[in-house]
Amino acid sequence: MPEIETTERFEQDFLRLPPELQNNVLKALRLLAENPRHLSLQTKPIQGARGLYEALIDRSYRMTYQRLPNDVLLLRAAGKHDETLKNL
């Protein structure tokens, strides 16, 4: 099971989300910790950003993370799909 770490940006993004989306993030994080390839996360590599991945929070929101050595996932950002991916 991977270890989850967060960046300051991810923490700030999380706090800006409405409570219902924060709950969705927490659920996604539990799934990510259990299995980064869980089908409901729809995890995929971000084109043009080597080593970065996006995962589904809900239909409009995504989170991004980086795979680090020693089975560590570094959460980088969370927010609306397009905004989150353009500010890598």
C-alpha cells in the first residue's frame, strides 16, 4: 500500500473546496491508498508531464499526484479539471 504525502498547494486546494467535495476527496484518497489503479478513480498519466497522474474526484474535479520512489504518492493539486491540469 503506498504512502500518501501532500504538498502545501494540495492542502490549500482541499480547504477551498466545498464540504461535499472535501468528502469526495477523502474517499478518493482512501481508494488511492488501497489501490492507485482503482477503477472508480479513473487514474491516468498526464500527457506532457512525465511522472504525474490525475485521478477523479467527481465528474468535474480532479486531483494530481506524482509517483515517488519507495511507493510514495505526492498529492500536488485538487480542483476543477481544466484549472488543475493547466497549473501543473
